[in-house]
Amino acid sequence: MLDVKHYLEIYKLRKEMMEKGITNPLPEAKKVINEIVSKLSKMSLGEKIDLHFKGGKYIMMDSNEKIIVTFPNLGDN
């Protein structure tokens, strides 16, 4: 299990790349990236975050098992 700081750094970088036009993810992915940055920015950097795979989707949850975001299914991988 990793912490808020880990994921926040990753998704802030992804958001920055998106805003600069370096990447151009699907609209659904853009929405999730913005949502993750917004929600994680309000959390304690040391709080643990866990990813679960349920019902065919990945779910990011905090240490109290509260859902932060559910990732959309963007393909048939």
C-alpha cells in the first residue's frame, strides 16, 4: 500500500503533461486525473491509499476504505 504523496506526485505530473499538451488522454481519463488531484490535494500526505479491483474496475480507496475514485473501464484489456 502506498501513500497520498506517492499518488499525488504521479497524478499532478500527469495533469501538468495534459495541460501542456504533451499527452492527450481520453476525456474520461482527463476527468479522473483531475478528480484524483483535487481529492488527494485535500488529504494528509502520509495517509495510505489502496487500489482494489472490484466488478471489473479499479477503485482507489483511502485507509478507511472510503472510495476516492473509480477508474472507468477504457478498454477490453
